[in-house]
Amino acid sequence: MREISADKITASVAALCARAAVNLPPDTLGCLKECKAREAASAKKIFDIYEQNAQAAACKKIPLCQDTGTAVIFLEIGRDAHIAGDVYAAVNKGVREGYTKNYLRASIVDEPVFERKNTGDNTPAVIHVKIVKGNKLKIILLPKGGGAENMSRLKMLTPADGVQGVKDFIVETVKLAGANPCPPVVVGVGIGGGFDGCAELAKYALTRPLGSKNKNKKYAALEAELLKLINKLGIGPQGFGGKTTALAVHVEYAPCHMASLPVAVNIGCHSHRRAEVVL
């Protein structure tokens, strides 16, 4: 049994918060450059601004976006690893330190309807835990901006809706979102798993490297088809029109009840920030 201290988790999460806020991942930046090459002059200008923003953020150590997001954390804990301390407290302490010490915007309110008082340090984080093989701990941070998050949807389809119903709902969701989530977007899709499960799958899909394919060939083909259908919408960068409405579509799936076909779509903006570390 390998021991991982709570203090190490806290320090790692704090570092991830700082890194994700100012450094656009190489795969996201590379995808933006590839898409720019296919666009007309007007859309190219928007992509130029995206690149300039990324360069300025990295050089000056300032956030890529003023909305530094909800801290969504995925923990993959090896079953042969022992966390010495409260893992939830350790993660939230890391978020607290990462956001306050790096002057990142605090966006979390303590309850959603009545007082809506800002907690002041961007906690609590949204934490998902999965037990896996091994003795390591993988921490994935997805800072999720509110604008893109608000455009996400979930629908309980019926099995009779089939593949076409799934595709129609996903494309419709991006069409309804329009320019609101600052396209080109990254589309995370969760299929199956029940009402709660498909939403978590859609969120987790956003943690995958851009352009990576589902290991199941049928779902990989579905990802490719959806990307083409979405880009035919012509929404384009910042909604000004163009060939690129989505940078990628990632689909994750899980078993579900035979009477159900739940589908969730979680949308990420063009500034697709995320960071991870393995302890």
C-alpha cells in the first residue's frame, strides 16, 4: 500500500489551478491553428485573436479568460493507494489556495436560489472520484466557465429514438447555443448511465485530448459524423460564421436501463482549459 499525503494533494491542486488558468493546452492551441488554416479571411482574424490571447496569458501569467470557472476535479485513485487525510478537504484547500494566491476570480455562490452569497475562494469544488487499478492518484482539473456550461443540456430519450434521435439532440443543442459559449466549442457527450450518469460522462468527455477517438469504433465514427454535422451549422468563431463551429466532439457511454436512452451534452468554449498530474 502506497501512501499519498493530503498536503501533497493540496499543493498539486493549487498548482493545477494556476497552470490551467493561464496556459492553453498544446492540443487546444494546435487545434485552433489547424482550424484557422481552413477558414476564410474574416474567420482567420478571430483565430488570430485567440492565439494572441493565449500568448499574452502565458507570457504575462494572467488568466486566459476573466471567467476562471468552477473547479471541476476528477480523481482517479488507485486501489493500492492510501490517502493520508481527508481527500475532499485536501482538494478544496488546494482550490482555495490556487484561486486566492493567484488572484483568480471566485465564481461560486454558497446556495443557488435565495442569498447567492459568493464563497470568496471558488470553493467548494465539484469532485468526481473513481477507483482504478494501481497505487497512484491522477488529478484532472477542468476549470468550467459559466457561459459554456449554461448552454449544456440533458434529455431522456427513448430507445425508439435511436441513433438518429441522439444525433439530432446533440446537433440541436449546439445550434441553440449559437454564439453564447464563445465558439468554436468542444462538445462533450454522455450517453447512457441514467439521468445523473450521462451528465458526468459528458463532463468527463471534455477532459480527453482534443481529437482523440473513442476506443469503440462505432462511437468513434459517431464522433466524426457529429463533428461534420455541427460544423455544417456555419456558426463559426464567435458566431460570425465560418467552417469551424466545433473543435472536437468526444462521446463517452455507459450501460443503462433497457427502457431509457439518456443523453447529455456538456459544452466547452474555445479556450478549452484543463490540467492534470499523477502522484
